[in-house]
Amino acid sequence: MDAFTAGLLQRIRTTETEMSRAREAGDDFLADVEQEELDDLRRLAAEHGVEVSTAGA
């Protein structure tokens, strides 16, 4: 796995975690911000042929 792919997958995992934390804390605004970031990261992954597992999403 190259550095781009590894970095992108790490950013996706981190964003998923942060989004879950925001939801658990009841911070709807932050959860929405994190969801938008996650959508962008997943789009970027798709554009570059990076397979993203959605099991943790």
C-alpha cells in the first residue's frame, strides 16, 4: 500500500471516529461537519480507486 492510500484510509478512520464521538456527545453541528469531511474523503478515495470498508461507518 502506498503512502497516499494509507494516509487516506487513516484520515477516513479518524473522521469516522470523530463523527461518532460528536454524535455521542449530542453535537449535531460537529457531527454534520465530520460527515461532510467523510463524504469528501470517500469521494476522493473512489476517484483514485481506493477501496474503503464501510463496516465502521
